[in-house]
Amino acid sequence: MTHTLDRVSTPAYARPAARRAPARPADVPFDPDETPLARTRRARRMARELAVIHPDAHCELDFTNAFELLVATVLSAQTTDKTVNRVTPALFAEYPDPVTLAGADRGDLEEILKPTGFFRAKANSVLGLAQALVERFDGEVPGRMADLVTLPGVGRKTANVVLGNAFDVPGLTVDTHFGRLVRRFGWTAEEDPVKVEAEVAELVPKRDWTMFSHRVIFHGRRVCHAKKAACGACGLARWCPSYGIGPTDPEAALKLVKTPAASDTE
């Protein structure tokens, strides 16, 4: 099944919420005095609310199988999902499986990948990836983290995307949006993605990891922006220690909220 942006509907962002002043400064959202139980309860309440705010959350990379998702995720580094989705139809029409991609002409491949940026490095990555799949996994994408991270250009983030969306194996996708938001939520003070993943895994039920990741990423793209968060239009406000880093006036905040179609440009 191909996953596309066409299924996106407009979610209700501004769920009414009473808000009191945060107990700690917004630039220090992680509270070491918050008990693990209190943090877990707050995190799970926020996770449930994210499901209400973003009922349309899903993987925004187009794919029909694990191989296509793996390659698309590698190509998505330092570019938008929308750009990758424009490139992959031609890529997979020419190279539909690891065998054909492993034998691709480098010049032809680079020409296809140019719009994604860093196309020479990405050509190296996907060629090495395809060759490794052919040589070590009989041309099949492995369904285990331990195997996936041995492939060229594949780290835990990419592996979790593939496991969660192609194999239904729960995984937390710690990209820049995810890391920024869970730190703003005061769930962790860690910067290292592996440590962030480990700490958040203790707060959110494993069965929810994949969809939770999509919802956090959607929230980061649409509402909780890096430079100016739409705090006054955020349904998580009452539980968020970073409330106030962006406009709290509802009308001003709503102007910052991105539509589903526009959110993929960030």
C-alpha cells in the first residue's frame, strides 16, 4: 500500500486548556525533582492528547515495500519528505529492487538523486546499501535492528522507521523534531539520539512507539516549530513546561500553525 499526503485531514489543534504559569523557567524544561512516576503520567497524558491533535499522523514518505522505505529514508537526510517523494518514483521505476540498484550506473543514479541534495554522497550510500543487501541478505531487507544498522547509511533512526512502518515492529524515530519536542516537554535533558530514545522508551508504552513518533514529528512540523512555537494554539499547553517560548495569544499562535500540506516543507 502506498502511503501519501492525500489522506491528510485538518486536525483540531487548539483544544481548550486552562493554563497556569510553568513551575520552572522555559529554558530549563527538564525538572530533576519531578518523580519518575509523575513524569510518566504526564508523558502518557500528553501522548494521548497528541493522538487527538494529530489523528492523521503517518509516515510521509511514499513506499510500497520495505526496500523502497529503506532507500527513501536514507535519501531523506537533510531534505524534505516531499522532495524525496518527487524523486523516488523515477528511482524505483529504474531500480525496483536491490539487485538492479546495486548494478546502477553511478552517473545515471546521481542525476536522478540531484534534487535531494548531497547527491554524490547519497548515491554512494544507496549503492553500498543495495550491494550489502544483495551480498549479505539475499536481496531482502532484514527485519531486525541488529542487522539493519550494519548497512551503509543506516543508523537507529532509519532502522526504526523501517521496522515500525514496514515490519510493524515498534520503534521510536528520534529525528530533529522528535528530539527538540521531547526536550521541550521536559521528558529528557539528553541531546544524544540514542540516549533520548532510551529515556522516552521508559515513558511511552512500547506498542505505541511508532505512531507516537509520527505524532510528535507532525506536532514539530505543524505547531511546535523550532524558532517560534505556537504555544497559544497547542493542545499540550497545560502539561508543557516550555509553554510561553512562543506566542500565548490564541489568535497570534494560530497564525503560526501550518496546514498539513505546508508542514512538509520544514
